[in-house]
Amino acid sequence: MLCFKRASWKPALAATVFAATLLTAAIAEAKTITVWCWDPNFNVAIMKEAGARYTKAHPDVTISVVDFSKSDVEQKLQAGLTSGVAESLPDIVLIEDYGAQKYLQSFPGAFMPLSGIVDYKGFAPYKVELMTLDGKVYGMPFDTGVTGLFYRKDYLEAAGYKPADMQHLTWDKYIEIGKAVEAKTGKKMIGFDFSDGALTRVMIQSAGKWYFTKDGKLDIENNPALRAALDVQQKIMQANIYKPATGWNDWVSKFTSGDVATIVTGVWITGTIKAQKDQAGKWGVTEIPTLNVPGAVAASNLGGSSWYVINSSKVKAEAADFLNTIYAKDVDFYQAILQDRGAVGSLLAARSGKAYDAPDAFFGGDKIWQSFSNWLSQVPSVNYGIFTNEVDAAVAVQLPKLAKGSVDDAIKAIAAQAKTQIQ
Amino acid sequence: MPLPRLLNRIGVYGFLGAMALLSVFPFIWMIVGTTNSTGDIILGHLGLGHAFLDNTQKFFTQANAPLIFWNSAKISLLGTALTLAVSSVAGYGFEIFRSPGRDWLYAGLLLTIMIPFAVLMIPLFMIMGRLGLINTHIAIILPTVASGFVIFYFRQATKAFPSELRDAARVDGLKEWQIFLYIYIPTMRSTYAAAFVIVFMATWNNYLWPLIVLQTNEMKTITLVISSLASAYYPDYGVVMVGALVATLPTLIVFFAMQRQFVQGMLGAIK
């Protein structure tokens, strides 16, 4: 019995050692890149698609996507970076563009610069600008909120405007059309949520301005674009061509129910518009009206976010390569996410793909994605600074008062509130 | 009944009824929401719809429901049991045994209740990092085990525990731990029940700390999953409502199962 045991002992050990070697070899080879992001139907699904594509070519690397809500991602990121507990951080994290500079400036060295690895010339310039700090570019540009003016062809036709008349509008012309639309159809021109500074942001960025100057100083009182943006919104209120909305869902319901004739917002709304199947063929899209200030263009942006690699990550080289391979080079990937998720990326070359070139039946066969791609390359670069949300809140407080008050007072009040918030 | 009194009654019941409706409405809204499609929910549809099966099915495909439910249940039950065990001994000890620094120590303990968790979060997180407990369920349970509030609660309840009982037990030759185990716990059953309800609900609904500590989808609790579902640019509210309902059920069951003891425990175990 003892003899038997002794005899079987060595091969068993050998087998174990062999198996263990194989196992450690496998562990050393296989690498997991952990990604944090929000929205299971959008960012999470898109990142999983990107991961699947990368793993196909690199079987030793898997991408693990963990979904938290946006505020949760921010909270966890903040906790991880503040505490310095490296193992608590992911390898890649999604950050909203408006908040990018806040993270880059508050946590120097926390994010891996990707300049030198990624060819940023291929992306929309405004997207690259917002993730640049001291000459280094940090993130991988992801989805864009390039804006458009969506309009109901049937309502405008009834008011005497053809799609050709809707091109190259100024905001004054837009308001004039709005009055005609209401007179002829009884429909309001636009849904307006006073608690949301979105329209203000769209307008000022179209003029290459923001709440901050290029070097990050508060720019409210002498900002011609902000003054013009508030002016336009005051005119819209005084002409009474808007339908008031309370909150996001209500705002959306204004156009899904056919109550308003136009929407001025980011390209990501397209999916919601197209979800109203009974409105197929009734919608058109054109560039946004221009603001009456020097340098203003008919392109802007609303929202959007980008990927960042954490510098302390053990697999940061792989993470950077993953982002670069898929998001900076894979044109086919961009066709897939546009088709499946309605996501418009910031890689300009994506427009050469099939999905971007396809006419859209819902929009009467127009090649809307080519249009958006055109406007994308024209979005002016601005500095989102580190306090966009704070100033935005100050703007939202003043918006409802514009109907009766003066723009001057509003600007003074915004400046005052912004200053106390920021200091 | 004379007219003024009748009017008075109508006024009182009307007011109470309105307040009751106000506090029950979110719950009704949740139940109704599980049966409606997201579109109907946004439009404020108050009647029952036909989307319940659809919503439920989507919830169970989008979230690994059994796993996250198990995670939440495990943390809550284990956490509550440990908290009750440790904090009740402490509360008992503070009241029964005299020692020089007792009141200072107790005052210090009460002060900890007043510190908001947000202040403790980062240091606690660093401790967990050093202990290698990030992304474990133990890291969620441990910090709550010695709870200032529960210790306070048990000390207050212990004041009503008759010293005659303890003296009699001592005369009968019971050791101190035996008195606690065989006399105190059975006598204070309703106190324990009330504490169980409070601690269980707090642990089950705990959000911030699990959010910070847990890192992977497999470890998440149900509160985190609902937050993630609700965070989409276009949330599927019907699915979120199903999630909320699933998350509410256990606390409801615990509360209703222990309602009588809970009320008794809140009033004092011994009358």
C-alpha cells in the first residue's frame, strides 16, 4: 500500500506542476481591461461591441465593461483618485466632455496622455481641444452632440416654406418663420425648457465662445455671443412662438406628440424622432440658424463624452492600443454603432462608410448622416473650463425672467451668481 | 352626532385621507408603472397597462436578477445579524457595567452618529484598500457592525430591563454571559425585532458605500443595478419600476412580518 502510494506520488506531482505551469502561463498571457461607463443601451453596448472586435484580433485581451450611472461613475472615480487606492480604479473610464477639464486639472498625472499614440488629426477638432491640457492630449474622442435644426416639413409647407427656404437661416429669420407657422398651423415653433441651458450652450459654441475664455477665465459680462444668445431667446419668448416644457421628458413629448414644428439639439435625438413611426417622411434636418455675431457658424455641439485611460493601470499600454485600434481606425465599427445604436462618433473618416452614406427613408431619403458629418468638422473649439455646470445653473435661473426683464440685468445676475459659485 | 362634531370629523378624516394618499402614492405609482410602457409612464398614465410581462422580462434579461438579489440578501442578513450581535452586547454592557471612563466613551460613541458618512468615506476606503477588501461584500458589512445608533438604541432599551431579574439570575449562579444569553435576549425579543427591521432596511437600501467599494457587475447590489438602469439617456422607466418593485418587496415583507414586534419594540420591550 505504501509502495503504491510512493509510486503514484511522483507522476501526480509532475502532472500538478505541469498543470500549474500551464495555468500561470495562461494567467500571464490573458489580460482584462476594465471599463466604467453609463447607459446600458448606449455607451455600455457600444463598448462591448468595441471589445468584441478587439478580442477577435487579440484573443489574449478581454474587455470587461461595468455599468454604473453617470453620477455613480463620477463619484467612484473621484473616490478612487482622491484616496489613491490604485486597485479601485478601472483601466478606462468614460467622462462627459463638459467635465473633462475638471478631471484633467484636478488630478494631474491621473490620466494617460495619448498624444503620440493616437493620430488626432482624424477627429473633429473641437473634440480634441476639450481634452487637451498643456499641449498634451489625454482622451479618445467618442460620441458627439453635433447639432442640427430638425423641422416638420408638413407644418412648414403649410406656412409656405419649402426645405430650400430652411437652409442658412439666421435666428431672426427663424423667429419670423415661427410667427408664420403659428399663424398658419396654430403650432408653436419650438419646445422650451427654462430650467435647461441647452439652447444657450448651443448658440454660444456656434460663435466659438463659451462661459470661459480660452485660458479658462470667466467670460460673461463682455461676451457678445452670450448676449446675442439671450437676446434671441428673449425674442422667442416675446414672440410667443414656444411651448413651455418642464423637464426632459416633457420637452421630448412636445415633438413626439407633434406639438412643435422644430427642434434645435444634438444629433443623438434622431433615434427618438425616428421612434415615432407615424411621423415618417414628415421630418427634415438642416444646419442650425446662425447667431448675429462675428465668426458665428451654423454648427455647434450639445453634450458628448470621451474615453480616458487611467495612468496607474497595469494594462494601460493595452488599453491605449485597444482604444486606438477600434476608435481611431475602425471605420466599420462606426458604421455598426451608427446603425445599431444611433451613435455618431467623432472620427471624421467614419463618413466614408456605408451607413453614413445611406439615404434615410424616415427623412424622405436625405443623406442626413453625411450632413451631420459635414457640420461635425465645423464645430468651433471652445474651452469648456472646469465650472460649466455651475454657470449653466446660473443661466437657467435667469432664463424665465427674460420674458419681462432685460438682457443686461440677466447677464449681470449670471455673472454675480457664477462668481460666488466658483470662488 | 351634532353637526359641528360631524363637520369636524369630516375635516379630520379628509385631511388624514389626503395625507395617507400622498404618502402611499409613490408606491401606487410604482406598481402601476410596472404595468405600463415607458411612453405611457412619461405621459402620466395612471391606469393599469398591459406591459407588465414585457417589463419584467426585460428586467430579468438586462440584469442578472437572481445574483444581485442574492448579493443584497446576503449582505443585509449577515450584516444585520452581526450588527445586532455586536451592538446589543455593547448597549447592554454600557448600561449594566459601571467603569470609570464609561460615560466619556459613550459620549464619544454618540458623537460618531453625527458625523456624515461622506466625511468618513475616503479614509474608510483607504483602509479597505490596505486590507485588500475592495470589491468584497465583507467591506460593506464591517463598517456597520459597531453602529453608534444601534448601541444607543439598545442601551436605552436596557434601562427598562429590571435589575431584579439580573440579581435573581446571579443568585441562581448564572455567569454574566449566561444572563445575557438566557435572560436578556428572550426578554428583549421585541427590541431585537425592531432593531432588526431598522438595520435590515438601512443595509438593504444602502447605496453610497456599496457603490464606492464594489467594482464588478457580479458583486453589485440591487440598488446599484437600479441606479444604472435608470441612468440611460432614454431610460426604460417600465423596467426601472419593475426593478424598484423587486427591490422594495423584501423590506415590505420584513416590515409586515415583524410589524407587531416592531411597534412593541419601539415602545419598549418591557411594560
